[in-house]
Amino acid sequence: MIINKISRFIAGHPKIILVFASLLLIPAVISYLSTFVNYDIMSYLPDSIESVQAEEILDKEFESAANAFLVVENMKPKDIVALKEKIADVKGVSSVIWVDEIVDISIPQSIYPEAITDIFYSTDGDATLIMIQFSQGSATTSTMDAIKEIKGLLNKQCFLSGMSAIIEDTKELTDSEAPKYIAVAIVLALIALSLTMDSWVLPLVLLVSLGYAIIYNMGTNFFMANGISYITQSIAAILQLGVTMDYSVFLMDRFNEEQKLTGDRTQAMANAISSTFVSLLGSSLTTVFGFLALCFMSLTLGFDIGIVMAKGVLLGVITVAVVLPSFMLLFYNPIYRFRHKRIIPTFDKLNEFIVCHSKTFAVIFLCLIIPAYAAKTAVPLDYNISNAMPDQLDSVQALKKLKGDFNMAMTHFVIIDNSVSSGKVSEMIAEFNETEGVSNVISLNSFVGPAISENILPDIVKDICFKNGRQLMMINSVYNTASDEANEQIDKLTSIVKKYDKNGLITGEGVMSKDLITVTDRDFRITSIISIAAIFILIAICFKSFTVPVFLVSAIELAIFLNMSVALITGANVSFIAPTVISCVQLGATVDYAILMTTRFREELHSGKSKKEAILAAANASDKSIFQSSLVFFCATFGVFVTCNIDIVKSICSMLARGAAVSGLVITIFLPALLTVFEGIISKTSLGWRKITKKKSEESE
């Protein structure tokens, strides 16, 4: 067989394999460093949504897809003008608007028209507002570079806010924190492996080999047309480490078994590779399908995470089968020289207790499902992107300034056709101003009045308000993004816009956040159904059974429900994307625990053991592997949780860490009871579940 020839080649030429594998790291690293990272979550919304279409118009026609607001405190007008001119010269800035574009700043502020002071000055008059527009989108390299350069022009009197500023701060924070929490995760995983393995050197070898797989994965994202999201970049390495470590342990254990039989390490490794590769590939399919379910999200962030992680699992399997054997053979002597006793608890007494009270545990399991599901669905989700950032960040502080000094917690952009008469526009603006929570409306009408004629307005102001047969207005709101009040306000404003222009559009961070709620709510249901169905079918095929997948998937689903329930009980902040990711990843990555125990249970039944003997043997043999696997997964993701300051990443890793622990506990405590109680039903609905005649001792049970 071809697999046997390849296995013998890998085992016989470890140095060649390792040199070639190391050389492949060079293009992978280069590709990784050149891969674009997208820090704008809103850019993943589907194009069919009106708010996204409006953003496209802002970008292409008004050249103002990205905006920022600069609050300046206690600065002289001439100094503000000088600062404004410097900002206008920054590459990537399309326009900068301040009061000097409309009135003569030599005139005392006290006699400015009320419409001007309402827009550009704080209620106490100590702060003023400069509006900055960028020529490209919020998350583009051009805008990020422009924001960074603008920051260099500012002093302590200046506060830069807006989605573009928040995204740039996100980039800086992610880039500075990623090396720290990856290092912490690796150290914690190393400690867990060192305690649960019988060699001090082997954990290092395993982590280094998996490091190759992680670099290969991150270096092969060049084909992603829009790059990868910063969330994917932040969690991919940790997730890949956590879910593929099992494969390394599986190969190592098989190598030790083969070595006892053959006495020759090269032959033992060849046998281990050939006998485990297909099973490793098969075992990885549940995890791969769990990740691929994310690709069916309307929010294409799911596709981003799903593809990268599914690819990472497959590359992990290949690396375990090719690179890890080379490392193990080359470092064979130190691996087996520095050995120690494994520190893994024994579960024998616990398993005996569970099996003896299997009906009780089965009833507890069934009773937990409904309340756990109800608690899971009641968990409040956070859709406000700015909440994901630490309060001490400049952009977050500036947002608070906007809200406190200018009643601007959120800004909406309204686009209508120029064919709407000026009278109708005035009526529309009046209705906007009457809407609860609206602080002011900025439009051409705002600048025009008895004191100012439209004819004397500069072209820069007119260009912002009118372009290509469309009119643009800004509505400032006192409500926080993604709040119930904000969403009700958006519904009201949208109905007003459609009343005067059926093709009119409204967008902005608040509107897109509201759309995000609608999209991800649907995505959560769809991806959960797809991941459950896919894994259900895989397990059904694997065990040739209609009922085994019911019990296995139910066990992991209960673990997912309990995981989410903890967030409700503790009041932890849960990012909107976390439940969707958890529902697929926790199911796909930890259902292997259940498959491992069930497979061993079937093997023990085939050997002629009674039901009770078989489940005890299966549980005792499987629990140590489950403990080790869940511990490593927990440590890797928990390391990110305790060190990361970005709430979206922190929330996902918190739930992944807890999910690994909860899944391990649910499988250890409840699955043996379920398999024992329902073994008769499983036997009747599964092909080849029992291959021998039942013993009399079992018949008497």
C-alpha cells in the first residue's frame, strides 16, 4: 500500500523530512507577514443589507466611508485652524470640516448662529468639534496609516474618536498583546503536558512540531481575498494547538505500543504512522465539520474563522503524521532519558459509583437539558464594538467626551435623492429632531439660515452634503450603540426616511450593529443545526447506528448549554460572536471525547465482557485521555483569557476554556450512565454492536 511506503520513507529519513519541513517555514512566514488583517467587524455583514449598500455609496460617491471626530479642548481658534490644515495634508484624509469653513473665526463665538454652535461647540463652550473624513474604508491600510499620523499631530487637549479611531486602537492593542498571550498559552499548555506525560522533553517536541502546523496554517491564508479578521488571527493559533494536540498524543501512544512489539524504533514509527494516519484523519473530521459549519453564516466572519481553522486541523493531522515522527526519532534519546511519573488522577472509584447509580445519573442528565437550554437562550449578548476595548484607550475616552460634551454617543448617516424637495427635506429634518434621543441633525439646511446664505457656503461643505444626485445628512444620537433605545430610534428614523424617499438609506455604526444583531441571531440557529446534523451523520456512519449519535451529540450539547449558562449566572460579558463559535467549535472539538469512550465500550463488548464490565473498562481507559486533552485545551485558551484585554477575543477564549472543562466533566460523569442504561436500545438500533453471543452472566442482569 502507498501509505505503508510513505510511512517507511518518513520513518527512515527523519533528517531529510525535518530539513524540508523547516524550509517550508520560510515562505509560510513571509506569506503570514504579508497577509492583510481586517479589524472592521462590520465589513463582514452581507452586501444585501441596506446599511452595507449605504456604506458603499458613502465610500464610492461621497468618499466618506470612514469618519472620525476630533474633540479639541481650550485651544485658540488660530491654533485649531493650524492643526486642521495639518490634518488635511495627511495622506488618506479627504476632508476636514470646522467652523472656519463657514464663518469668520475673528468674529466672537457668542454671535455665531445657533445652528453653528450646536454642531461645533460643546454645551459649556470649552470644547470644539472637528469632523474628519477619509478617502477609503475604516479598516483599510490607508485609513489606519492616516489615523496613526493624525495621532502624532495631537496633544493632550485633543481626543480622536469614531469607528476608524477605535479600529486603529484595536490594531495597536492586538499587535502588542498577541505575542504575550500566545506565550502564556504555550507555557500553560507545556506545564499541563509535562504533568500528564511521562517525559520532560516530549511536551517540548510536541509543541514545536505543532508550531510548524500553526505557521503553515497562518502562512496559507493568502488566498483569502479580503485577508483574515483580527479575531481569527488572535484565536487561530491557540485553537489549533488545543484541538490538534490529541493527534500528537495518539501517535506517540501508538509508537510506544509498536516499539514493544518490534523492538526497532524506525519500524515501530513506520507502523505507527501507517496504522494511525487514516484514523487520525477520520477523527479530525468531526472537528473539521464543526468549523466548516461556521462557513454557512451570513456574517462572513464565520467563513473567515471556519476556513482557517478547518485548514489548520487538516494541516495539523499532516504535520503530526510527517513532522512529529521526525522530531521523535531525532530526539529519541533525551525523550526517553528524562522520564518521570505521570500526574493524572485515577477515576476508577468514580466510575464504579456512576455505573452503580447509572439510572440516577441518566435521570439527572435528562432533567438538566431543558433548564440549561433555557438559561443558554437567556444570555444577553454584547454587540457594541467599542465595549470590546479597554476604557483607558484614547478612542474610548474620546467617545466618552463626545457623549458628555456634545451629546454624540452615536452618529447615523442618511442618504436621500436630490429630487426630494427642500420643503420635504425640512419636514424630514423636523421629524428627525423630534425623535427621542436625537441631539442634532447636520445637513446643508443646518448651515443655511437668515445669517448664512447657501451661495456663500464653501464648496467643501456643499461637496459633503451633495454629490452625484444624492444628499447626505448626519444624525447625532445620545444613545449607546446596540442598546434597545438605539435600535428603537433607528427603526423610527428609518421609517421617516422611507416616508419621504422610498429609496432612501440610513447607515452608521449603530445601524450596522442593529443589522448585526439580526444577522447573527439567524446565523446562530443555522450553524447550530448544520454542525449538529453533520456530526450526527458522521457518528451514525462511524458506529452504523441511529441511536449512538443521539446520546453522544446530546451529551456535548448539554455541555454547551451548561457552558453558556455559567455566563448568565456570573453575569460575564458575552460577545455576540461567541455563542456561534462555541456551538460549532465545542461540539466539533470535544465530541471526540464521547467517541473515544463509546468506541472503547464497543470494543470491550466485542471481547465478551458484560455491559457493566465493558463500561467500567471503557471509562477507566478513556478518562485519562479525556482529562489530558481537556486540560491542555483549557490551559491554552485560559492563557488568552487571563492576558487579553480585547473583550471579543477574551469572551471567546473564556467560553472555549470553560467548554473544554465542562465537556470533559459531562462525558466523564454522564456518558457512562447513558451508555449503560440505554445499551439495550443501542444494540437493537446499531449494526454489529455486539459481534458475539451474550454471556449468561449478562442475561441475568
